[in-house]
Amino acid sequence: MRAMILERTTTLSEDAAPLRLVRLPEPEPAAHEIRIRVSVCGVCHTELDEIEGRTAPPAFPVVPGHEVVGHVDRAGPGATRYKPGDRVGVGWIYHSSGAPDENLSPAFKATGRDAMGGYAEFMTVHENYAYPIPEAFSDAEAAPLLCAGAVGYRALKLTGMRDGHLLGLTGFGGSAHLLLQVVKHVFPSARVFVFARSPEQQQFARELGAEWAGATDARAPQPLDAVIDTTPAWRPVLEALRNLKPGGRLVINAIRKENADREVMGCINYREHLWMEKEIKTVANVTSRDFAEFLPLAANVPLKPEVQLYPLEDANRALIELKYGNVRGAKVLQIST
């Protein structure tokens, strides 16, 4: 099978092609596993974290990719949940304890980091960690739901959001453009304020129903009940804390933060940023329950993911553009038809 593999950690500033196209044997499903013929796989910022060593794979080579959509091709011994031809998706959680807090468990394994992922024509996974894809979505539209959407949904739950609240979204890429649509559906009286680095992203947010959109370091017209930060940078953390009302909560939706602007955290001022019972929470991974709740909700909205397609062979280009370009929606690799 064709696959893109990562053989070592590197930096994209020095290596614009960290992944290599190879031929690998098709994997065989073990007990209670299914094999998926991959149709598409989303491109996520977490792949950049893997490549650049912030959350490095434990072994190389590895096939990245954790926003996987495809069809069941074969079932291993004892696997009965799906039949050949069923359309399923796989997200960041490859396997874990199965407990309600499995996202925090030492048993947690991540797709495309701790196990071979979806930048390939086939992959295997335990049947309990594959999820039916609602018919409302094409394969490409479904891909970003498997991480950007589901982890964004988990972040929303962690805000303690209620209808009528004022919510800020910092960064407006794959996750935030889906999250804004979810908020407008679940909390129709809520008002959403978007902080984004480019005028194009700000305009995109307004088109999707944002009350207001401005630069990352701007001040919202009113103090906010909660902010979800979806960026890889540190400055948005400080700016979000400034925008919170007393008792407000910042939820950081990132596996890792990059180091480029880490020194700005030395400017944190207790009175300005943290006092008055402001809170900070982080999103740690995702659970099977999150997918069970989110995917039907996404179909009911219905979410309209905006995607940009690339052939598998152009995975490196997609990653470079994700890191350095202005992102509108989500990037998705087309692997098979």
C-alpha cells in the first residue's frame, strides 16, 4: 500500500519534506480489530507537533494521521461491530482503558503517533474506537470532525457554557470554524467573538455568524464568560485572560504549545490576567463518549465543514501551508476513491 511515513523528528523551517512516500505491506487486523480502506485523512496541527518533537512518536517510522474516514475492508477474529463496506471514522484516540476518563489514562494511545495512522491506503484499529459517519457528510467533510470537531466539542463542554453567555474563540482554523457553528446551534442566544491573525479569517468568522471578529491582541466589546484558545502560540493565552470577565474560564485546546513566543508568559500580571477567580483549563485528548455525542450533533446542526483537498503525495505541502499559511477551514488528504 502507499503510505507517507515519518522517520525522525525535524523542523519544518529546515526540512520542508519531513514525510516520505513509501510502499508498505497491508496491515492485518488482530483480534477485535477492523481494517479500514482509507478514503481521506485530515491534516491536523498535532502532526506538526509530532514532526517537530513536541509530542514525538515513541518509535519510527510511523504513519501519521488521526482524522481518518474510510470503509471497513476486513474484520479480525471476534470483531462483530461492523461489516465490510460500513463507513467509519477514527480520531486521535486509538485505544485506551474504556473508562469515562480514558483520555487521561496512562493506557491512552494516539492514532498516528503511538500506532500507524491514516496517511496510508489501509489502517487497523480496535472496533470500539471506530465510529459510524453520519450520511449528512461526504468523506472529506467528515474528516475534520474526527479531531478538530470532536476535540473542539470537548473544549466547549469544559467551558461550562450556557445559553446567553459570551464566548471567545482564539484562532479560526479547522477546529474553531466548526465550533462556532455548534455554539450557534446548541446555544442560540449565545454571542461569539473571534480573535484571528488575518483579516481573511476574521471575515470568514463573520460569515459563519460571529458577533464580532478582530485581531488576536484586540479587546472584545464586552468581557467574556469563556474563551477557547485553539492556537499553537502563547500570546493568545495572555490576551484571552485579559478578555475574561471575573469568574471567567479560559480553555486551551491544544496538545502542545510551540516555543517561538513562550517568553511572553514572563509578562503575566496577576492582577490583570488571573485575579478575580479567573480559571484556566486544558483539553487532554478525547474520549469515545465525545465521539458518540458529537457526530450525531454535527449531523443535526448540520455542520458545514470547509475543506481543501490534497493528494496523499502532497502531504508535505499541506503541512507547510498549515504551519505558515492563512488557513480557511480544514486541510484533507484524498487517499483513495
